Amino acid sequence: MSSKLIEFFQIRDPNVPIEQKIVYFLLIVTFISTILGLIQNLVVGLYGFVNYMLVLVLVVSAVQFYLVRFVPKTRKNVFPFLLVMGLTVGSTWFDNGGVRGSTLSTFLLYVLVGILLLDRRYILPFIIATTLFVSGLFVYELQYPESIHIYEREWIRKLDLYNIFVLCMLFSGLAMGYYKISYVKDRKRLIDTKNNIEQTQQQTLLAKDKAEKAEKAKTEFLTNMSHEIRTPLNAVIGSADLLETTVLSHDQKDLVETINISSRHLLNLVSHVLDMSRLEEGKLLLEYQDFQLDEVTQNTIKLFANDPKIKNKALDLRLNIQPNTPNDLHGDPYRLRQILVNLIGNAIKFTEKGWVELRISTGKSPLAGRVFLEFQVQDTGIGIRKEDQKQLFTPFTQLNHSQQNALGGAGLGLTITKTLVELMGGLIHLDSEPGKGTTFFFNALFNKGTAPAALVEDIGTENRLAERYPLKMLVAEDNALNQKLIQRIMNHLGYAIDLAENGREAIQRATLYQYDLILMDIQMPDLNGIEATKMIRNNKRMRPIIIAMTAGATLEDQEACLEAGMDDFVSKPVSVIKIKQLIHQWGKQVAQRN
């Protein structure tokens, strides 16, 4: 029974505030005390108006309790109850002996109830209003003493005063006691809740710290894996490039071509994994420079021209740049090429016959002074079902068609493509129907670029390059295979180079010999390339061009190299074409300086 009462009055409910519980208590006590007062009046023979007012208090107390307990919107609205109770007590002033009766003591009880029930901002106005009301009743009694009903017997007056005194003391004591108990319990719950919140916060911080460490470990792992994979890839791609310059049979050329394509596909996959890691960290950024649209697109098409996927299929690969399309742009050509490679590569993968076409046109730019280009990559392949199209841009997701699964893929290309398009201020979507092909649409914003100055002299043939730029070069590289490769490339270009196996040896050689160009690996034993470069730059007598040649491919790697004092940055794998471009670019500067 007691547990049901506790539950009914919500005594132990932590969601019910202490003020709410006190309202329950005071309304119940008021109801009970009013019943006792009514019984007393009937016992001593007091009838009439007073008893009617007590009945009214009973009704109002019961109604108010119901509203407060079961109607949430009225929980704080106790004004009706206090108003009826005040008018009842005031009306009994004249029938209950006036200032010499029990009504004055009842007003003290009434004030206590109001203080406990009302919000703090209403307490002072309530006390002032009650004091003025009682003062007005007292003044009226002085002016019209005949309006006061005197007790018929003295013992009835004393009994009434005694009962109201006991009731006030009991009511005050119970109210304060209940308030203290509720306060202590609620305070304990508050402290427990605070402790739980602090414990949860601590656990959250530990989990956050653990997640950050895991994310850092993952990033370091991916970076190291990229470096470890790129290092042997450098030897594979470089050797294949050198092999292509020799006299080969038709079958040997096909084999070398297969090695080249497969190794670059693996390199592209490594780049995708790194880009995905940067995307998750919000570090996938664009690098802006002037470039020519036709050069980027034609080189992209050429990349696929000798692909076995094209040769073994009846496919026509087309490039369609609409007239009046700006060619000189300022943006990120590498990322634009990456988008095109992903989309064209997918189109070739899922198309057995017909054609794959890249179409480019100019759209209306939403920003003044910017170039807004619209791209379409259309194929006549197997198409994509409507229910599968929403999954295309989800990381590590491949479609369920058996033919598509058989063609493989890591499921990263389109996710990265979507992010790159959005970084370029555009949107990407597709239109596809099974059996009728697919068209990917995307747009991008660029700035207007500057046309490149015409080169007076070309790079030239390999045997003429060393004659045109007679450079004394040092290569700092710890990997034996890469040493052998770079030496063969340089010999092929007509150069005899010096080798250093670590950063300390590179410093020693740079001190002894005046090198024009140093190709510096970054991750080397004993002393890495960053520290070696700083020490070389501290020696004012040494003024070589220093180019980072590293398997590290992140933007942070590039920034670290440039901050250390390096002049340029090239990521592995390093091809013959890249080396020729570097020599041509920096050889002219060395010639002008000398």
C-alpha cells in the first residue's frame, strides 16, 4: 500500500522536481486540515457560512491536486488555489471572532503555503498583498465592530485557537521536514547524475583519444605502406620505361606495355587509398596552377589508347571539345585528370563494344570572371540499374551484377571523384539504363589561366640533353634497385652521376664537389633528406638545385620538403620523361646562374 502511495505521489521519481513534490504535499495537507476543521466546527456546534467556505476549500484543493498531478500545463499554476483559499480565510474573519479569533493565525499558515508554492519572483508581492488584505479586514473591524461574530462560549474560542496553533505548528514542521528530505534526496540524485556525467565525459575523452590515436596510426600505416609500395614500383616503372627505349620484338613490346599499364594501375590504386584517408581527415585539397585543357584531356585519352582493355574490344575512344571552350585555365590539372581517368576507366571497363566519349562544353558561370565547364563521359556499355545508382558514390561499394563484380575494382574511385568535383565547385550525377549505356555528367569551376610561353628549344633527344645542359649531379638514394635504375636513366640521357647512400654521405660529397643538381630521397638511414637539405642550405658556399625524389606523396611531404629549402618535389615512381622535364626546367636556370 505504501509503495503505491509513493508511486502515486511521485515521491521517488527523479524526473519530478522538488517544487512539484512540495505542491503535492501542501495540497494534501490542506485538504486533510480542512476536513479536520470542518469536523471540529460541526462538533462544537458552529454552522453556517464558515462551513460552506471550508467545503469550497476542500473542492478547490482536490481539483488543484488533480490538475497539478495529471495535467502538465497547469503544474505551475497555483494562483487559483491561493486565490480561493485567501478569499475563504478572509470571509471567515467576521464569523470566527475577528482579530481575536483563529483567522489571523490561519493567515500565517496561508502565507507559509504561498511562500512554498510560488516562484521566487511572486513571493514578495504575495506577502505584501496578503498583509494589505489582513490590514484592511482589521481596519474594517475597528470601524464596524458589530460585524464580528463573537464566540458563544469562551472554551470554544480557546479550543479554536489551540487547534489552529497546533495545526500551524504541525503544518510548518511537516512542510519543512518534507522539504528537507526531498531536498537531500534530490541533491543526492543531482550529485550522482553529475558524477555519472563526469564519468561519461571522461570515458568519452578516453574514447576520443583512443580514436585519434587509431586514426593517426592508420594514417601513418597508409603513408608508410604507400612509401613501401611506391619504392619497388619506381624500379618496375622506370625499368619498363628504359626497356621501351631498346630494340624489342613485337611480343616483347606487348609484355613491356602490359607491365607499364599494370604497374600504373597499381600506383593509381595506392593513390586512391591515400586520397580516401585524406578525405576522411578533411585534408583532400586542391593545388592551383595554370594549365591547358586540351593537353590534360588529350594526355588522358592517350593513357587509354594502348590499354589492352581497348585493344581487345571493339571500342572507339572519342574526345569532343566544343568550339569556344576556354583552353587556358587556372585550377588543379592533376585532380581534373584523376576525375577523367576514373570515369573513362569505368566506362571502358563496363563497355564491350561501341564507343566511349568525353564531351566538354562551356556552361553559364554562376560567378563573374570564372570559367564553368560541363563534362560528359558517355559509353554504350551494360548500364546501371536505378536501384544500384545510389550506391555508386559510397566508399568500398561495388554493384551486385555478376559481370561488374568479375571486372573488379576497389570501390573508391567514384567516392573520391564526387569529393573532387565538389571541391571544384561542381556536382556530379548520372543517367543510365541497363543494356543502353551510361552517361556521367559533372561540372567544375576554374579561373581564367595564362597561355604558356612558346618554348624556343625543345627537350631534345636523349644524347643531346647532356650536351645542352652539362650538369654535375648527385643522387642521394639508399635503395640499391633505385640506385641502379636512376644511374641507368642518367647514363641513357648522357650523364655520369655520383651516388650517396644516405643524407650524411650526401653532405660530405656536396662539401667536396660543387654540384649543380641534387636529387634527394627523403627516407634514408643515418640522416634523412630533410635534415641533409637543411645542413646543405646552412653552408652558403653550396648553391645546388635540390629536388626531392621520394615515395612520399602527401601534401604534407611536399610542404616539408619546400620548407627545408628544396627547390622542387617529384614523387616516385620517377619515369624517364619526368627526369627529362626536370633537367630541362632546372638546367636552364643553372646555365643562367653560371
